[in-house]
Amino acid sequence: MGKPLVLAIDQGTSSTKCLLVDAQSTVVARGQAPLGQATPHPGWVEQDAGEIWASVQAAVADALKDGGAGDVVSIGISTQRESCVIWDRQTGEALTPVLSWQDQRTEGICADIRAAGHAGLIRSLSGLPLDPMFSAAKAKWLLDRIDPDRRRARAGELAIGTIDSFLLSRFGGPHVVEAGNASRMQLVDVARAAYDDRLLEIFNVPRAALPDIVPSTGPFPGARGLAPLPDGVPVGAVMADSHSALFAHGGFTPGSVKATQGTGSSVMGLIDAAATSPADLDTGVCLTLAWWIDKPVLAFEGNIRSAGSTLLWVADLLGISAGELARLAESVEDAGNVHVVPGFNGLGAPWWDANAVGLLSGVTLGTSRNVVARAALESIAHQIADVLDAVRASGVALDCLHVDGGPTRNNQLMQFEADMTGLTVKRTDTAELSALGVAHLAGLSAGLFTWDGLRSLDRGGSSFTPKLADTDRQPRRAAWAHALRRARL
């Protein structure tokens, strides 16, 4: 191709995607490889580390099949977060399955820790509520099975890591983890961007088995084993996928928030620590490290467990496709008093209620499939509004809502999100935000991009402005809150 390129690798839950991006932020090639997962027991979700690595290799080869391998000057890697695996430090062989961020098998561990009175300390140090989603309880569960006395872990024979750490280990070099990913492990004092001995003791995870925390621009080992890419191409950036999407939206300043909507939803925005104390942040909203370039940058985040998966579940329940569901929803103006509360595995932010149940409420003999379809759609917007209401209650000012992900293609949903949040919703035209964000940071570290250029980048897309007055919005939000209380018993 003859011009400098950035290769962005986005390792996700269901696939690995790759982009080749030039200095104008134009995507010149794409690659993708599918990825499976197993559910050996109810609530258990796991993946194979070797299959994840093979999918990265296949996606890279797919993106470079028409050339360009010799033009890649920097690599960016974005990854799924919180998933955890243990491997042999000497051989690199994975000794456990990857416990997915979706995995709930550690509920018992979390319950025991909560009963011991540690939940408050964990929240104040890590910025995260005690929940099976995060890596610490997963690491304990895995260690309890392969190293119950922690002898091998304390001796440094075992390596515990998130997906970014595991992929970087394939390149050789020291055992490292990017700061944003590390902050999702629940073993890190988020204010210091460093492991905390009290958290390590609570979860019984030896420090010797954990990776060193490094900034989002490294230093990282050079890539190898990604044919046809030559070995040694520098890795210029690593980011957690949701953090990378915020970066791609240009969310570099507080007030700009994004909601990535896929299987679940991640609502994230930077915090102005001078205006809002992290200690004042609503306890249902996570505090996390967005990225670390010149210095660690803090963000709030609300993790919603079911968004697009709600639409798929209702579509399957009604015996129709997701496209048909959208068409049914379009035929009614609103769902009235009918609500779908998707507490299939409990509720995430801002409630973090593992005992919540899925609920279809407000139905009568006259309730149609169309109304149920509309209620499923509305549940996504209401959950995002719940998170933003909690953030506002903490004193954080919000300017606009950037959105990305499959469900955001639905104009009806986007307008309802604007109406329920009271914010202008800005939808991007770019589908691969997680890959593009880390491509921008990797290109920045390689000199292909500048901060001024990224700030002024034309990101295109559509805007949806609120049409409902506050007096009309509040009754709808109150009706949703009533349905939530029913789902939470």
C-alpha cells in the first residue's frame, strides 16, 4: 500500500476484529475471526485461551491478506475486560479456561466476602462494587482449584492475567497489564493506579503471580507470531474495549459520555476530579481508569448486563427475528405501562442486585406483541437513564451522549434515549469503535496522529435531540422505577 498504517486488534467476546487504519483515520482493510464460548453449568461462561490467541492470528491474517504488512508502523490492541485466565509463566501454556466477564460462578465467593464485612473497603479502594463480573473473585476461584495453597503463585511460577495481559505474553517480555484493564481486576487502588495489599489479602491472590501495571502506551513487547506481519512491530497502545470506544468518540474531556450498546451496555465518561470528588460518586456507579497516557485519567462507568440480549430474548419468545421485533416496536408510539425489566442474571449498575429477576409487567388481555416489542426497546433507554441519573446525583455535569453498537441503528430507540436522558444523542457512523479508538492512540504514539487532529476529526453520524418536556418525562421514568421495584422484590 506504500503508506504508514496502524493495525488495530479488537479482541472481543464473540470474535476478534482487525482494522488497518491510515494517517487520515480511514479504514483501508478489515479482518475478522469468530470465537466460541462454553456454558458448562448455568451461570458459567468460559472460553479457551488458545482459541482466543488463534482468533487473533486469523483476524490479523485476514486483514493483511491483500497486503500492507510491511507498512504497519504501530499496533493497537483493545480487549474484552474482566475475563481472567492463569497460565504457566515458563511454558506459556494456559492452565485454566478463561472465565468470561459474564461468568457468575463466583457468586458464593462474593457472598462470603460480603458477609465478612469487606464490601465497603473493596468499593472505596477499587472503585468497583463487589460482584462476580470483576477479575479478583475469578482469580481466587481458579487458584483454589489449581494452586490451593498458593505455593506456585507465590513462587512466580503462575501468571494471572486479563486478556490483554495474556495476548502480550504471547509476544514474550515481562508480564504486564495495561492500566485501564488492571483497574477492572478489583485488586487495584484506583486512586493510586497500583495494587493494594489489603485487596490482595481479601481475595488471597499473591502479588508475585500478577502482571506489572503499565501506561496505555506501554512499554509493551513487540509483536511476534502474527504472520504475515513481521516480528518486532511495536505495540503502541493497549486499551480496554469500552475505554477505547470512549477515546474513539473523542470523549477527552468531562461532560461527554458514551453508551456502547451491544449484548449489554457500558455507560462511561471522564470525571473532573477538581469539580467532583471520586468519593462522592454514587456507589452504584463504577470508578475506573479510562487510560494512562501522560497520567492516569479517571472515569465513571455504569455496566448494564442486558441491552441487545433483551431484544434477542423477546424476539425468540415471540418467535420472530430481531428485525421483525424492531418493525413491531415502530408500530406503537410507546409501551404505556408495560415494561420489560431484563434481570435475567440480576441487575448491574446502578443497582448491582444479584437477586433481581426478569420481569414483564403491566400486561393486560389487550397487550399486543407490538407493545411488548416496544417495551423491550424502551428497557435499554431506561437502564442508561438510570445510570446517568445516578451520575448526575453525584454532581457530575453531562453535555451530550455519544452512542455506538448494534442497537443504536434503531432511530426509534435513539429518540427514546434522548427523551429519557434529556441529552442530545450523537450516533457515530463507524461500527468498530473499540478498534478505532486504540488505533488512534497507537497512531498518536507513532506520530501518525496529533491531539489537535484527533479533537477536530470529523466523526460524522446523526443527532437526536430530546422532544419530551420534563413534566412528560418524569411520569414515564416513575413507571419504570415502579417496575424495577417489583423485579427487585
